[in-house]
Amino acid sequence: MNSIRQPEAKFLKRFGIFAKMMIMLMILLTPILVLYAISNRTSTTVLTQEIMKVKRNQIESSAGQLNQLFAQFDSYKKMLYESTDVRNLAYPDLLGDDLLQYHTLRTVSEEINRLAGYGNWKAVIAVVYPKTGMVIRSNSNLNALPELLPDHDAYWDYRRDDRGSYFIDTFSYPDQWSNTEQPDIRVVVKVDETEIMSQLTELKSGGFSDPILFLPDADPIYNYSANRGLIRGLRPALQFIRNLPDGEQTFLNADADGNTYQIHFQKIESLGWYLVDYIPISRIMKPINRDRTMFYSISGMMLFMAVCLSFLLYRNIRIPFRKLLQSMNLIEKGIYSSRMRDRPPGEFRILYDRFNAMAERIEDLIEVVLKEQIQSKEANLKHLQSQINPHFLYNTLAYIKSMIELGEKEAAIAMTMSLSKYYRYTTKSGKKLATVREELELVSHYLQIHRSLTDSFEFEFEMDDRLLDLEVPRLILQPLVENVVLHAFKNNDEYGIVRIVGRMDGDAARLSVEDNGPGMPLPDLDALQTAFRSVKNEEIESGLLNVHRRMQLLFGDDAGLRIMPSDSGGVAAELRWTVPEGNGSLTEDGKGELRVV
């Protein structure tokens, strides 16, 4: 049975309900978390790539339009530069009369206004004749040409003066000239910064977040509604643009104002500047991140609730079940007084009650069976005594006959009186209890008879007076004395001594029968004492076991018979019990002694 239950206990210990539920929960929850993490990461990656793709196309398209626009202005400049009328005005002497000169001037002016009127951008287009001081420019409400033109031809040079900031593009004829010798013709195209800011504002209304024109080591050109504080926070990241190869379009990630921004840019080849726009990627991803956080939070709450549920199951099922199993093991070991304490609420309370009722019933049944066994032992003992007593009686009668023949009347009378008192006490059947005094008188008669028959031992009593009136089971002491007479001195050459000692220690009473015989080995004594504690043992001598169990039935489990070595070298059989209240007539008069030899 134990070999089967030990593996079961190990299995339950290693794989209990709590452990199984946690393992199953992790098996179910882990694939869900992994799949969600992969799905969330895939969605985030796809969304980021789509945003990058859309913004890249947007930046490329707008940068291409700006580049095309400035290239178109450059083509206007070349058209004017190559115009015959423009060149003829540089040499008035070739035109002849004033009327031809006027018509040529008007034609050039109309051509300039026509070119300046193309498109939505407003620019100043002019032809300057440095040598004659004549300037022909487009009709515009924009600022006029700068007072000082560049001292060399410039390709969309960015300048700043008292009149504002602007981009200027100049082309001279002839193209080889110096400060000491002025060119004949200079074609000038000027685009003010305000016009570019207007175009950036239109881009913003067309889908851009906050477009700017940026050049490292220069102030950005903003749109009119730009978030300049945020752009200043992003400028350190924009400085990395200078390290990129020309024409490469990519993006940068930068943190500012507690958010992450994705910065996209594209170089405008005509200007050398970069069209820059940024996207608050953290704000775009915020709903996804919020959903992810919510999912993980809910998963964590579910895991916590599952742990709490598993703990409740462990506390309300596993622990009561383990206690019940432990109590069942105690019942199996023969400890029938085991009871379930601390009954839990719920179904296990009923199970505990049923177990306690079952254990109590088993204990009652065992007690009944034990009493029946003791009664059967007593009947067997009486039967044995009925077989022994005739032989004992024959020896006694023969002794009396011999004493009469020898004329020892006093010895015969003493033997007759002892035999009469002995049989009068043993044949009483009405009372089951007797005082220690009465038991000592019976033992005294019994020893006196045997001492007269054999004359091989003597006996003595040492009794506490308080012990004499205590009640004990009848014939409880005689089997111990008989055991000494029959066994202790059987093969002993020395003269025997039997001592019966009674002591009181508080409410604990001790009554022992000691001899000076050869005794028993200590292992045999321990085995005999262990056998007394086993309710299943049927192999030890029936008289001693009968005495032990009768004492336990009357005085409880702590009472009984103890076999141990005697101080005089033999064996001591000691009866121990706790005196119940009202038993006998105990007094506190001190310790006295009754000595009979």
C-alpha cells in the first residue's frame, strides 16, 4: 500500500492543481501574446513604410515642381540673354533713329512682362545695361532690384539686405568681364523670400505637415504658420543632412517636445537647398501603442486573476485535500484518534465531518472489539487457572498432610488459612475492582503458600500508605507475582527475593513487582514493551498483555504495564496509572511503609 501511495504523493507534490493550472494558463497565453506581438510589429512596420512611401512621393513631387520652376526662370533668363532686341538696346548707335529704338525698347519690355506673367509665382525679371544705365524690368509690386547687383554672375544666390531676403540669378554679356570693365548686358531674375514662404504655406494646406526650406549653416525659410519653436528643436538633427551624398533622399528620426518625429527631405538642385517636412510619428503610432498597452495590461490582469483563482483553488482544494490525505495516513497507521481540525467552508466541511464521524466510528468499533478480546482473554485465563489450580491445590493439600503427620500443626493451620483466604478472594465474581490493600493481601497469601512449598525465596512489601486504598482491577497484581514465582527462580541457584513496591508521585501511582532472578536481555525487554503498544500483537504472553490492556481500559492510554530491569538484577514489572479524582481515599499524610516478610 505504501509503495503505491508514495509515487502518488510525489506526483501530487510535483504536479498539483495549482501547478497544472499555471502551466495550462502559460501554454494558452504564450501563443496569444506571441501572435499579437508579431501582428502588432507587422502592422507598425507596414504603417511606417506606407507613411514613408507617401511622404517620399510627396516630397519628391513638390521638390521637383520647385526645381522645375526655378529652372524655368533660368530658361527665361537665357531667352532674354539670347534675344536680338535685348542686345540691340545695348548698342543704340546700331538702331539708327529714335523711333526704332523706341519700338525695340517696347518689344523687350513686353517680352519681359510676358515671361514674368507665366505661372503662379511672382518674380522680378530685368535687363540691366550697366554702361548706359538703362534698366528694363517687369511690372510688379514687388521690391525693385537691389541697389547693388552681384559683382559676378550668380546662380540663384541667397542674399539678405535692408529690403529683405531673396534669391537672385544673374547672367552677363559678354560672360567675361571684371570690375574694371562693366558688361554690356546683365539679365537678372529675383525671387523674394516672401514668395517662397507663400508657396510653402500652400504646400502645407495641400497635405504637408510643416514644410520649410533648409540649408545647413543658414536660417530656414519657414511657411507663414510654421511651428518655429519645434523646428528649432529639430535643427540639431537636420545638421546631419550635410553628411549625405547629393541627391539622396531619406529620413531622420528626432525627439523634440516629448515626441518622436520622422523628418523627410529632398534637395532642390536649382537652389541647393532642401525641402524639409516632418511627421509626428509618435502621435500617429499613439493609438496603436495605446491598444498594445491596453492588450498587455488586460493580459496581465487576466494572468493576475488566474493566479489569484489558482491560489484560491490551491487554498480551498489542494490544502484541505492534503490535510485529509495526511489524516487518512494516520488512520492507516493505527492512530484512530486522528480528527480533522480547522474545517474549511464549502464542500470540504461536509467531507471533514464525514471523515471525523468515520474515524470516531472506527475507534468505537475497535474499542468494542478490544474489550471483547480482553474478555475472551480473561475467560481463557480463568480456564487456564482452572487447569492449574487443581495441581496447585494438590501440592498444598499434600503439604498440609505432611505437616500433620510430622506434628507441625501450626504450619498446617497457617497453610490452611492462607489457602482458604486465597480461594475465597479468587472465587468472588461480583466485584470487578478491588483496593490495592486487598490485592496485597491476596498476593501475600499466594506467596506465603509457595514459600512454604519451596522455601527458595522470600518476599517483602514497601508501600506508600496513600496507595493502599486506591481501586484497581481485581487480580491485576497476582499474574505478575505468579510470573515471578514460575519463571524467575526456576533455574536460579541463588536464594530469591520478591519485592512489591508502591509509590505516589503527585497524582501518579506506581506499583511494581521486582525480583533478583537472572533477568532478561535488554533487547528482549524493549521488544516486549513495544509489543504492548501494538493492538494487533497476539504473540506475547497472554497474562501480561491482559494486565496491560485492563489498566488502559480503566485509566486511559497513558496507563499500563512496563517491563524493565530491576535494581536487584532481575526484572521489574511496574503498573503505572494516574489516579482519577475521587478514587480511593488519598490523603496527604506523608509516606508510610507496610513491611510483610
